[in-house]
Amino acid sequence: MSSTNCAPAAERKKLGFLDRFLTLWIFLAMGIGISIGYFIPNSADFINSFSKGTTNIPLAIGLILMMYPPLTKVQFSKIPKVMAKPKLLLASFFVTWIVGPFLMFLLAITFLRDYPDYMTGLIIIGLAPCIAMVIVWNELAEGNRELVAGLVGINSLLQVFFFSLYAYFYLEIVLPLFGINALKIDISIQEIAQTVGIYLGIPFVAAVLSRFTLIKIKGEEWFKQQFIPFISPITLIALLFTIVVMFSLKGEMIVAIPLDVIRIAIPLVIFFAIMFFLMFLLGRSIGADYSDNAALSFTASGNNFELAIAVSIGVFGINSGQAFAGVVGPLVEVPALIIMVNIAFWLKKRLYKSKEIAIK
């Protein structure tokens, strides 16, 4: 990830060699993961042996390390000031929590009505906004770190308290209204809180402690010039590791049923595109500057696949169609949102009259 450390986009350095070819590294990681899952017998069972409950430990380690550097760069003292923008927050929560879940529901029943397991998995994916990878996409697009950190924190709490209610509402109340049998899902607030705590709480606490302790001991200049550049590459390494692990778990299935991957991918691509452009144009119309708009748009576009996968495995089983749909999600999200990073820069040139270099 970018080794830059100043919040304003204009002050950030140009992308380095690793970041410029991030798309290539991601596709290579996907290919390696799928190859491991397909060609190495029992590789998925081996990876799953390092699990506790519904939490896969290698996957959790990768996600925690991936999140730590971007969160460490956040100037937490600025969050209250950034959050004092009620118009932006209301727009974000409306698009993210009202429009997003219903849009994914409509896409799921439209494209996957004949595949109820995949349909259910897609609906579950749509119930919670991203609280992890969004920080990475926002960083690449030079969005407002403090705003995205605040949104992630609020969305995390909302997931803890409302995910179960949302699942009940869409799977047991709304589905029958569209002529589809209701589905029961049993996931407790405690289980969701545990998932959020692992994937976001641990790196958040580590980042806060690192920032305040090291600045106090070594000074802010050392922290910005020495520590941040030192830890920044961890995000890219951990991202690639996470992708390899994730796709190793379902490599055999992805190769065995490629048409099913495409069936799941089509509504996901449509979802990402609609949510990104809707939020970006809405943000622009209500006066958001580019850095704020990037944070809002990537928050709205991404989904919490980690939570969706954990819920699907816990409720329906690791070999279920719901879990498979959850794993296909990042297969689509990663390249789709990398493209959206470039589109964000393109929109910035045209809507904000400034020049930026997109990721090649």
C-alpha cells in the first residue's frame, strides 16, 4: 500500500512500483490460491484445520495485518471534526443501509431465483457494508482517512446490533412477498460482535496504541517519516496472503463449476457499479469534496464478505452454496473495486477539475 502519510491527497506521493501493478499481483494471488485449492489434495481441509469456531485463523491474521497500517495512518483526533458533517453522514447511511441491502436483494432474486442457496448467500452479503477492505480501497483512491474510519466504526456497531434483524426481515418477511419461501437464519449478536471484534477491533486497538505511544516516545516526525513507511508494505503483503488463503479454500469448486461463479458474479458486478456511481454522484450533488466523496463511495460499494462467509459457514455449513457465494464475492470485489479506484480518479478530473494519476 502507499507509503504516504499525509491526509490531504495533494500531499501524497505518487504510487510506487508495487502499488502501480497491484491489479496484477491480486490476479496472481487469486491464481495461486485457486491452483493450491485445485491441485493440492486436501489443502482446504488443512487450512480449515486452523480454525476456531467459524473463525479461520490464517484468514483472520491476514485481515488483521492488512488493516493495521491504514488504521495507524488515521489521525484520530480529527475524526470528531470530520464526523460533524450530518448531510454527508445521512446520505451515506441511507445509501449504505437502505438502498444497498434492498438492491442486493432485488439482484439476488432476479438472477438467482433458480439457485436458492446462492440467492440466500447473496442476500446475506448485501446485509452488511464493508468494514475492512474499504479502508484499503479508500487509501488507494486517496480518500479521507478520518471520515472512512468514522464510517467504519459506526457501521461496525450497526452490524453488531442490526445484522440479525436485517437477516430476519429479508429472509423471513420480504422473501415471501416476492413468492419465495421464507428462510430461517440463526445468528446471534454475540457471534457478529465476535467477528467484528476480530477483524476490526484488534487492528483498531493496535493502531491507536501504536500511534499514541510511539508519537509520545519518538515524536510525530519520526512516526511519519520512519514508522509509517516501514509498516506500509505490510498491507499489500497481507492482502495478497489473504487472497491466496481465501481462494485456496474454494479453489476446487471454482474450477469445477465456473458457470456458477459467473452466475454469482453478474449481480455482484452490477451491485458494485450502481452503488459506487449512485453514492459518488449523490455526494457530489450535496457538496462533498473529492476525498470525502471517495470515502463515502467505497464505503457504500463494498460488502463485509468476512462476516457473510462466517455467517454462511456457521448457519449453513462450510460446503454450502451460501458459503460458496460468500467466497466468490471477493473474487469479484477485488478487481471490480480496483477498477473503481481508477474510475474515482477519472471522475475527480471531470467533476473536481484536478489532475490525479490513476493506478495502472
